[in-house]
Amino acid sequence: MISLRLPVALAAGAALVAGVALLAPSLLAAQAKPTPSPAPIVPLVAGLMTVSAVHQPEKGDYETILEVDAVSARSFGYTVSGNVEDRRMTIKRTVSTEDLAHAHGWNPRYNEDDPETYPGTTGGTLSADVASAGSTNPGKGALTPITAGFLR
């Protein structure tokens, strides 16, 4: 039995090579390159949760949990929590759907005394405009990072 997962050895005699050559077109047609499936779409719904690992030499390694609390036509709210320097931190943030679509500011940093909203920014993700510009023109997404907070 010939396995297509293994390369045909050059030392295999002419008869074997000829036999494989005769079978190859039909075998390869049956194993044509698969059509890539579309990227999965994860709906933005209350209860959606992501976990991230963070490495900061001055603060140590830690994980953060982002959980979507509420989703409406105008905004979505989420809570970010994590243990930093042996202290549990929990911060709420709300991002408008307008900012989720068009904001060029990115504020993925969180402090306990932060306001709940930062107009013109996103937090846990990039806006659709920035992501789209970056995918069609890498490095040209016109992103303005904001870097103040416990998750630096």
C-alpha cells in the first residue's frame, strides 16, 4: 500500500515510479488543495470571555480576563480583571458602537480610577476601520496607542 503522506523514495525502481505516476493524477485530484474555510465569526454577546497572558518584567506574568457585560445598538460594556502584583484588579469599560467601527485611538490599559468611557478609543480590540486599513495596507492603520495603566 502506498501512502500519499510519505514521499516516494528515489531508490524505488522504475516500475514503482511508473505505477505511482499512472495513479498520481487520480489520487491528486481526490486530494486537491482544500478550499480555505472562512474565518469563524464570534458574535459580540454578553458573557463572551477572553483570557490573555501578559508578561511585564517589572510586575511579573499574569493573566487578564475580559468579559462582555452588555451589548446594545449604542455600545458594549465589558469588565477586565486580573491579579497584578498580588492584588486583584477589576475595571469596567464601555465602548460606543461608533468607536468600535471608526475609532483610531486604542486604549488597552486599565487603572482602577479610570473613567468608564474613553470617547474616540477602543480597548480590548481595534476598530473595524483600523483593522481593515491594516489588513489591506499593513502598517498604515493610523492607530494612536494610549499607554497608561496597569496592563502596560
